[in-house]
Amino acid sequence: MHLNHCIRSLLIIMRKALYLFIAAFLVGIVATIAPVLAAGTNLIANQSVETASTTSTPLSWQASKWGTNTSNLQYKTGGHTGSRSLYTSMSAHTSGDAKWMHDAVAVNPNTSYTYTSAYKSNIDTEIDLQYTDTTGKVFYAYVSMIAPSSIWGEVSVKFLTPANVTKVSVMHIVAKPGWLQTDDFALTATTAVPVVDQDNYINNNSFEVAQNGMPAAWYKNSWGTNTATFSHDTTGRTGTRSTSVTMTAHTSGDAKWFAEATPVTPSKSYLYRDYYKSTVPTRVAVAFIDAANNYTYQELANTPASSTTWSQYSATFTAPAGAVKASVYHVIDRVGKLTLDDISMYVALPAPTDPVIPNASFETAAGTMPANWNQAKWGNNTASYEYVNAGRTGTKSAKVTVSNYIDGDAKWFFDPIKSVTPGKQYRATIWYKTNVTPHAVAMLVMADGTERYFGMPIAQPDTNSATTWQKYSDTFSIPAGAVSASVFLFINQNGWIQTDDYSLTSYSPNGFTQPLLTMTFDDGHEQNATTALPVLNQYGLKSTQCFATSFIEGKSQATINGVLAFQNSGHEICSHTVSHPFLTTKLGTDLTYELQHSKQYLEKITGQPVPNFASPYGDYSAAVNTEIKKYYRSHRSVDEGYNSKDNFNIYSLRVQNILDTTSAQQVSAWIAQAKADRTWLILVYHRVANDPGPYDSYVNVFTDHAKAIKASGITVKTYNSALDEVTAQLP
């Protein structure tokens, strides 16, 4: 049985006292496995429709149609993943639509959700929502039109739930002759978005209530020289009513429907929204009324024509001094037609601000220490700390120097700040000088007081870093249950680091055309051919096996056959050095041998190219990467995170590390995040066995992982195949 070598980047520092490190930081290591993120949980049951309720219906799904049309809804054999999918066809249409509907799921009001699915179609289709509110009333909302796709594509839309909703069902509808096939559905909460602080100000906002032939609480008005007719229509975007203004002649002025003026507060901001159809561009203005009934007007953004589909208009305005009421006018001022429905006006809350790090530039002192900062070290070394009277900006910075190093690390870190949001991602920026290679970590404090650590990419200082300020900037995630966070650079060898000007900013990744998942396995565990391989093959999952060749070369034919068993089943073979060393300790011909010979040997026994590399312990530096580039297409580290267009580094690919405590629920949460952001998720496994060590997986738990991956519907590719797909999308 091989020693599990590939430990997350925090463990790199334990070259001479690995087990001491594990004992000292056990809580921190285990804590990198976050609980299931509520924001990432897929709310749709039977999301790949593999489980049947009847021969014609999947469990937790229903066929639905209305109106006058000829449609056929099938529970189809074959799909994007697995063996089943949903199919809707329509051969004739006068009115209504047809669609498959998942069971309504519980949702929170004023919360952002992301819906994704795989689809093929030969027509434009539409995503709509069926809501249920707290009174049991059912109402509907339009989300987006979806273009045809002759091959499997991906729908990904976001929507914000209105106030007072309790349930939603997302509907992908067919409303004209043609067909639609769908599979692999996901609905996940992202973050609560506090858009408003009270109910809609607009009465009869969907025009459903009529009074004396008019929509109740609404008025019509025209001025100038024009000919306009007003109608209370018997169709609408939601419900059965809307309003229209048709202008057949125009010299001057405008015409509009407008609601009763609503009370406003000076200096407070308001969010106005409506849905409209128009054959011509239109205008929007807000009328402010003071206590003496005087009117002032403010033009808002204009709207383009949208003659065939409902479009949403949205604008924010601030009430001026003296205003006591306001009314928003969506007007037509040229020959054409304007139709309105679903009007809303809310008090708008300020957009969330980025976290503020107190004393981020060390300028404020608390005695002889910088205020809000802490010194920390562990292990066997000597650390000295300085509050330096010079900085990148201002007149202060902080420095730590390590000598007599045997093990451990030393650092400055700021007081964990509470202004972070679970489920969000942030970019940390730190400026530094150093004469060594620093490591970066996000420290997360949980509600129960425990600490968790997020290993970020290793800093790559230039050769002049001892005299010139360097910029470190990278991203990390806040797990569910975290209440505060700090980020720091630490050193784990003799040398020094000086830091200044810390910041945290909100981060949203720039995703690829679809989310991807790659399963990698490190080291040379021959038993994986009998434990992991059958499970992978059972669920149709192709992996990448990264071998350190000292575990294979010169061993029995059975060991070599284990490697070939993976290759023969369509899995990729990847290099993981010869002797599994810390690569930053190797120089010259020793480093060349580790990189080159492992590649040569694996290519010899497999007869296939071995283009990709994974570093032992995730230990690398700029110099090591320079050598890796001579032999390999890429380098996979053990730095934590997701790979996206904006952070893509083919020689430092990010991962999520699997421990013996990693649950299938955690894997599902990682997948949900990757699907929401369309990023590339790489998982790092080691040995799969019934007697696992800290970095291994139980066979039954690994089986649960495979089930969860398959059920998620995410596209699973080998390391090299995923690289082909994502690199083609890079600038």
C-alpha cells in the first residue's frame, strides 16, 4: 500500500515533519471540506429523469399543455446523459403551449436563482416560471427566449423571485410547431438579493381588475396634436389583461396609461419595472409632485421597439427634495402601438458593498502594533516581526523574518472581518516584497468558532521581489456557515516577507460555454484498478490517472496491467514524476529526470502520448513550471478553486481535493457551483479502498460520489479532452 503523497498546498511546508503538521493543523485540514452549500443545492428532483414513475412519465415530472394546439409529450429513450430525456413536439398551433413541468419546489422571496438544462430544438422556445404565493395564488413570469440548437446545448438563466412567493416550477415551453428535447435539469439558489424593502407600490399592477370599463387605479392621458386610442386588452403577459395605446397620427405630444401617484420620500431611491411590447421606440419619465401639487419631471432611459415579444424595462430613480408623490409614465410619442403589463415600483436598497479590511495599509497604530493585525507562527522556527516605518503607500507596512527553520510557518494576518457573504466568491489582493516564495491562504471562521483554510495559488515573485513591490491577487469562496474571513501570505522557510495594501472585492467568474468536471487520481495505487475502475466504468465516467512511475517501474506485471486496465477502458494516463518528490527541492538534471523519465516510461508501456502533468504535493514555482513546459501541455496543482476564462492558467490548474471525509453531498455542492458559473471543476482523488488514509476514499463513499456526479448531468471529460474544449474558448 502506497503512502498518500498528494496533499493540498498547505501541507507543502511539512517536508521534514509531515505528521507533526497533520496533528497541529488537523482541524484546518479537515475544515477545507465545507458542508453542502445551501446556495448550491439542486432543488429539482430526478434531475436527469432517469427514474420512471410510469412507462410514460418520469418520477416528479408531469406533462402539461393548454390552448388550441396539437402537441405530443414523450418520455424519450436516450438523452444528453443517461438513458432518458423529455421530448415535446407540436404539429399545429392556434393558442397555448406545451411543456414538461417538474414538481414545484420551495423557494425564498427576493432571492436569485439559476436554472440550467441541456436541450436540443428546431424552433425558438421560451423559459417561463409558475409561481405560488403565500396565499396559494398561482401566477406566471417570463424569463427568456431560447434559440434553436441542432446539437445538445445548455440553457442557463437567472431570475429573482418576487416578494411573498413560496414555490416555483421552471417551464421550458413550446408555443409553435416544432420540437424540443431536454435533459439534466438544475435549479440552485445563488444569493439572497435584497432588492426591495416592501411590497409593490403599484395597485392593480397586472390590470386584472376592471372598473367601469377601465383598469382600476389607472388613468389614460394624451396631450399635444396626435390621435391616440386606449384599450384595456383581454390578453396579457400574465393573467388575462393588459393595456395598450395606439397612435395613428402624431404632430406633437404623447399618450400613456399611468397609475395613481404613490407616496415617496425625498433622497430615497426607487426601482421601477414594467413589461412591454411596442412597434416603435418609446420613452419613460417620472413625474414628482410636491405638497402644493406642483409637478416636476425627470426623463429615464428610453426603450427600444419590441413588437413580437414581451421585454422588461427597469430603471432606478431618486426622489428629489420636496417630493411627496411620484408617478411613472411609459409613453408613446409617434405613430405606433405600446402595450404594458406587470408594472412594479419598489423602494430600492443600496447595492451590496465590498468588504472593508480595517487598517488595510497598516497606517493606524495600536501601541507598537498595527491596529487590527495579528502575529502568528507555529512549528519549529524563529520568527521576528517588524512594524515597518515605510510602505508601498503611506508610511507603514508589516514584515516577518524566519530563521532557524525546521518546520511550520509565520505570518501577519488581519482580524477576520464579518462583512463577507456565504456562497460568494471574493478576490484578495496583497502587495508584498520578499526574498522567498510565499504561500497564500484564506482563513475562514465558522459559526461554531472553528477555522477552515482555503489553499490559494502560490505566489510567483519576480527576481527583483526583494526590492520591488509585487502584487498577489487571486480568488476564494466563502462556504456556508462561515461568519468571518482573513487572508494572508505566509513563509515556510528561512527568509522574510513584507506586506501592505490588502483588499477584498466581489468576484464572479467568466465561465465557459458549459460546465465541465474532470476526475483525476494521483500516485500509483494498483488496487484502484480493482476498486475505482469498476465503479467508474459502471457509471460511464472517464478519469485521468496520474502515476508516479517509481510505484510501477520494476514492479510486477500485475501492477503494470493495472495501468493498462485504465487505458484500455478509455481513461487518460498522466504523469506524476518518478519518485514523487517536492519539485522545488530538485535542481538541474534531477528535476529533468523527474519530469522526463516519468513521461518516457508511461508512453513506453501504454504506447500513447502522455501530454499532461500533476505535481506531487502541488509543489511548484516559476522555475519548476518553466521546466514542466518543456515536456508537458499543462500542469495541475492542488491549489483550490474552479477554472474559468478569467483565471485560467494552464500551468497551475485549480482543483477540489478529496479527503476520506468528503461526502457525496459536498461533491454535489461543488458541481452545483461549477454549473452555476460554467467553470471547469477538477477533483483530486488518491487511493480508493476499504481501509483509507486521510487522503483516500472509502469504496462505498466513492461509489456515492460517482452516483452524484452521474445524477448531476454535468459533462465529465478527461483532463486532456477538457483542455481541448476550454482552450478553444480562450482569447
